[in-house]
Amino acid sequence: MVRIHDMSRAFVKEDAGGPERRYSLPPRTDPGYDAAAAQALLEGANVGDSYGAELATGYRWGEPKLRPHVEQILAEARASGNERLEQLAERFLRAPAAAT
């Protein structure tokens, strides 16, 4: 007989990291989608959720199509003194091109 308290801790949900992160993105057909996706990828990296941001946006980290948007974000980060965002944008731009 298996009692509840004998169950492996691997199956206990209380250890979960909280609710899944949501990324606010316009429809893919929106002309601003790529800019929003670039921002979401950087935001995801900032909170340790790069994979979730990639799933939400449909783009991989380092996606060449997003470079112009990340370069703009980098310029804004430098102008405002946001060192963390600057670091993330630079890392994105150094990443090898994403495989398609």
C-alpha cells in the first residue's frame, strides 16, 4: 500500500518555479512583431527564460532577422545607461546565426 507521504518529492508540485512567464506579443502579421520578439527574447534572457521566450516568439537566440531591432535596443540601452540590457543585446549580436 502506498501512502501519500511516501510519494517521491519529484511529483510534488509545490517545488515548481511558479506560473509560466507570458510574453506580450502582437499578432505575427503585425509590422511590429519582429521588434516585439527581439524585446521578448532579451527580456526572457534577463529572467532566465530564454527557452520560453524562443517558444513564444518562434525565433531562436541570435536570429539574424532580428539584428536591426536588437541593434536599436542596444543603442537605447547605451543612451539610458541600462548596462544589463546592453550586455544582453551585445550577447545576442555575438551569437552564431540561429539554425533554421
